[in-house]
Amino acid sequence: MDIKTDRYKEIYDKLIWDGFCVIKNILQEDMLSRLRLITSELLSQQTEQERAAHRSSGSMISVYSHSIFSELVVYPQVLQALDTLGFIRPKWSSGYVISKPPKSPPLFWHQDWWGWNDPCSYTPLPQQLFLMYYLVDTSPDNGCLRIIKGSHLKRHKLHDILPAAHAAELQQVKDIEHPAFRIYPDEIDVPVNAGDLVIGDSRLLHASHSNQTEEDRTVITLWYHPYYDLLPSAMRAHIGRLRQSNMWTDEDWERISELTPVYNGETEPIKWNRSPGPDLI
Ligand SMILES: O=C(O)CCC(=O)C(=O)O
């Protein structure tokens, strides 16, 4: 893991200003093998209908579906990396297993932030981070990540094109000619090795290439809130609402208890809004 070296300032700056960074070789081989095994079991239980609903992204299986993901949430090397980057009291809220099957279409351009109604969403520090663990080496051939640098802080023409209301049509790939599936001149590929960690600001515009190979391309995305205690109460109220999972044991909940976002105030949760307003310039 290269975060231990003096490169952490460079990595921090990249995350804040470009909107993403890569920390190499963070998952050890035994964890990678266990994650591969369990995600392929979960994938084999998916119905045809579930697959069709998510043709563009690939599977969207909640990480509350298996205990192993609670281990990943508190994986020591990851907590150490977050700490080194200055995120000393991060909280964790959710995540998905996203697997692109063989010969599947690209993932459409999108950003994942839902708190655009609050002014803090228009400032440099991240409200929410994605931590992505790819379980295989990725490249443009098998559906690696693509991003538009700086688009978490600066408006891009895609912000005007992306229809919050038609996400289901994009997911089902009703029209592959839609601009949300296009290649843009300022996009960059983020190919990684299995076990690397991609950290990104949830406001960043991102997509993935199609998977043209015969193998699954699986990523596990986990959502953290690096400055949870500093967020406005309406945001904390939204993030801190109760979660449930029949698959997680008391031991699993206990394991992540330090990272559980708790909100005990009276403020109403902020209204969900996935579209940035004109303040994003
Ligand atoms: O499948 C990928 O490479 C990216 C997944 C993604 O966009 C997400 O987790 O928000």
C-alpha cells in the first residue's frame, strides 16, 4: 500500500481537486478470494428480471446481503488509509456489489450525490466518498471506470443532459444512442488491478466501458461520509436513519459500530435531490 509513504498529500490533493484517487494493492489475497467466492454465489441467485432491470450498471446487490461486507467496511488497511488522508472519524452508510456480466453494455454517465439542496454541496470538501474495490484487473475491454476530472466542483455539459427522471430507461439501455452513453473528449479511463482501491467524491461524473470479455467484471462500492460530524443536521438526519438487514448478525453490527452514523436530533432529513443546481459553476 503506497499511502504510508509521503505521497499521501499528493493523493489527498488529487481526491479533493480531481475528485478521485487510486490506492494500490490494498486488499490482501485471502480477502480478495473470499469476496470473489461470495459475490459469485450472490450473483448466481439473481433472477432474469433483476438482471434486465440493471443492464447498464450490472447487478445492484446490497452489501447488507452478506456478513463479509461488514468486514470490508472496517478492513484495517482501508481505515488506516482514510485516517492518513485526514478522515479521522468517517462514517459508513451503504454499498452495492456491481457486476457487469460478459458482453454487457456500458454504464451510463452519472453522479451519485443526493444532497444538492444544501449549500455545502457546492464547496470543495466531500460530503460522501465512494470506495470501489474491483475484484478483477480492469481495462477498457472489460468495463473499467471512466471519470471526468473536476466535475464534482465544476459544471459539465453532461449535467444538463442527464435526466434524473429517466434513470430506469438508461439502466435498461432503451436507447444506446443517448448522450449518457457517449465517449467525451475530456473523460479519462481508470484501469486498476484487482485489490486496488479507487476513492472518489460522490459528486464526480463517472461511467464505465462495456464489458466485451467472457468474464464477469465485479466491483464492490461502499459509501463513506468522511466529515459526518461536520455535515448540516438535515444531512446527518438523512444518513443517520435506521438500517436493517436480515443477513447481518449482531456481531456484524457490532463490528461496524464505530462507523455507524447516528443522528438523535429533531431536524427533518434533507429532501433527496440528485441534480446539481446553478451554483455548480
Ligand atoms: O461499475 C463501475 O465501474 C462503477 C460503479 C458505479 O458507478 C457506482 O458504484 O456508483
